[in-house]
Amino acid sequence: MSRLNAYLKRIGLAQGILLVLALIPLIGVPAYQFYVLERGLQNVLVVLSLVILLGYTGQLSLGQAGLVAVGAYTYGILCVNYGLSPWLGLVVAPLAAGLVGVVVGFPSFKLKGPFLVVNTLAFSEIVRILILNNEKVTGGPFGLNRIPAIATGLPLYYFMLVVAFLAAVATLRLSRSHIGLALKAIREDEVAAEAMGVHVRNYKLLAFVISAVLAGVSGVFFANLAGYLNPDSFTINESSTYLLMVVLGGMDNVAGGILSSLTVTSLPEALRFMARSRMVVYSLILLLVLRYSNVLNLANLKRMLRRRHPPTYASMGGQNKVNR
């Protein structure tokens, strides 16, 4: 029963954050700040993909930027080069990213730790170089422009918000399902999980595919927001930023991931008045958060609150009587 209550609380917290995001545009936000908010919402999907891959399954990946690029460029190429409907591109692009996730997942079965990181990093660089060298299809270093959007302004924002909400709820439900429990068993000990009947290879592959599909949807939204794609938008720096977001929020914490993705996306823009020194200040703030407080990690924040306000006898109910 306590686990069910904790699950409902986590859903409520994620819903609360997304509800605030739904109300913010109604207050009136300047155009550029609204764009930053949209980018933060787009990054939420990448963070959720890492929550499943890293938080649930324990597979550290630095290739999420490559998967976002696959989704974005698939959507852009279909719409610009072949004149397909943006809605059809929205369906096909995540499926293409999922197929690429299968390709990345297969050689990763026997890899752990730094070897898996190098494998995913190499994949991301291969995608970027392929985009860079296929000028006729992707536009190469000149980029792909005039990409049609599914919608613009508030309709696109609320559509992204609905997709992010559904993805967050699905990720939370996955954590309590038999699939999620199998993924967490793999994270803790692959040998023990396999001994208990968990098919490690299949579940790892499933985690890679789900993660890739979410990253592909994020890539579609990136193409819609920018209207222009360039290989420089999908470098190792982007993958590192995605990893930073999921670590700050708590690797298996959905609500914390949503909050951290919005914060990390908007913080550099909030410091833009500092001109050349803003990235130095931005880095120092992140180091302080990681080192001392982990404020964005909601699980750690709850622990700190419990230490300051320890449970009383009344709040513990009859537990003390049982202990006696």
C-alpha cells in the first residue's frame, strides 16, 4: 500500500509541474522566453528516454543527440525532400529512430560501463558525420531549411505538452509494471536477474528501442521549433547536457527529470546579461548544485526535509507498538 501511495504522489507531482507549464503561456510570456520554454519541453522527452535507459536499466548512453538527430532529419527529409505531410513525418520519424535503437542496442548487449559509453558516443558521431557528408539529402554543413511545422505558437506548445504528459505517465507506469521491475533487476545485477528468469538481452533491447522512440519524437519537435537543421546542433555537448539533466533530477525520478530539463535549458538564457562570463557562471552554478545540495533531485530534497522534521509518534501510528 505504501508503494502505491508513493507512486500516486509521484504522478501527482509530475502532473503539477505540467499543469504549471500549461498555465504559464496564459499569463503572457515574451516571444523569446516562450521559445526557451518550448525547448525545455522538447528536452523533457529526451530526459524521459534517459530515465528509462539509465535510471531503470542502468545503461549509460552518450548517444541521445544522435537519436534526436535521426528523428529530426527523418522528419525534415520526408517533409522537405519528398513533400510528405508533417503529421505523417511525426509518425515515421520516431519509428526510424526506434529501428536505429535496435541497431545500437544489439552490439551493446555485452558492453558495460565505459565500453558502452564509447559505443554510444561513436554512434552519435557516426550519425553526425553521415549527415555532414550527405549534402544532397541532408543539406550537409549548409543545413536543411524551410521545414514545415505541424503547428506553430500555442497549438504546437500545447500539443508538445500533451505528448510530454503522456510520456511522463507512461514512464511512471512502466516503473511499476513487470517490464519496469525486470529492467531494474538488470540494473542491480544482470547475472542474478537472468538466474531469476529475466531475459536480459530482450529487455535491454526493449529499453534501447523505447528510449530511441522518445528521443525521435523530441527530434521531430526540435525540427518544428527551429525550422532549420544543422549537424552542429547534435554534438557530444548536447548528449552531455541531456545526461546532466537526468543526473540532476534523479536518474529514475520522472518529476525531477522534468524540473531539471526545464531548469538547465533556461538557466543559460537567464544568465545572458552576463555576456562572456555567463557560461562560466552557469558551470559554477551546476557544480555547486551537484556538489552541495542536489536541489533539483526531488528525492534528495525529500530526505533533507525528513531529517529536519523527523516523524512523530502520532505520524508513525502503531508502528512503535509493533516494535515493542
